Amino acid sequence: MLKSKITNKILSAFLFIGVTLTLFTGCTQEPKTPEVAAVDSLFIHLSSDEPNRARKALGYALNQRKSGTEVLVWLDDRGVRVADKSINNEFAKVQTIIADLATNGVDIIVCPMGMSVYGINKESLVEGVRMGGSQGKMETKEFLFRPNTKTLSW
């Protein structure tokens, strides 16, 4: 009986020490916050080949990039035409903005299906623009669905 009382006191002491340590260490830990992207990002979707709309969309992208926002431009449907240097008379101003975007580190990806529909080949893309593909799909998906990404479409 004496042995059982001693065992109970020892177990009670260990329980007391364990609870006390748990309370004190639990109170000193900072609450965990979910990790988010440090920089806001902007996904611009351009599906128009109307020069004024394209200038607005790409000009906005350039202004946002210069203010520190990470930007990705996705050209599809008729928007692929603005990156075709063989029709630069119609899109000369737009293609100047595209060059500025590329110089400022903006990733500009063209939809390969749209290129095919409008007869645009890889060699006729303006410098700084690249054709999407299986890797482009993953890059746009990862960019588009990460925290703090805003999306605009023209």
C-alpha cells in the first residue's frame, strides 16, 4: 500500500511538471501565420488585337511593373497578333511597349493555339515574347493561382 502511495505521488509530480511545462512553453510561442507572397503580382490577359485596347493593357502592365508589382502577360485569341512582328505597321506602338515590358522583366507568353489560328510562327514573334506550351501552361497556372495575384483582362 505504501508502495502504491509513493508511485501515485511520483506520477502526480510528473503530471504536474508536464502540465506546467506545456502551459509555459505554449504561452511563449508566437501564433503561426500563413505564408503569402511578399510581392503582389498581376496577371494580364489580352485577347484583343484592337491597338488602343492593347496599348492600354500593356501600358498598365508596364506601369505596374515599374511600381514593383510582378507581372505576367498572357496573349491569346486575337491578342496574339500584337506580338507578330510581320504586322508591325498596325502594332508598332504596341510592340514598343512589349519591348519595354521585356526589358523590365515582364514575362510575355503567347498562346500557341492562337498563333496557329492566325498563322503566326515562332520566328515572327517580337523579341522578348515567347510561345507558351506545356511549360507555359504550368507557369501561367502557378503564377495565376498564387496568393496576392490580381487578374485583369482586355
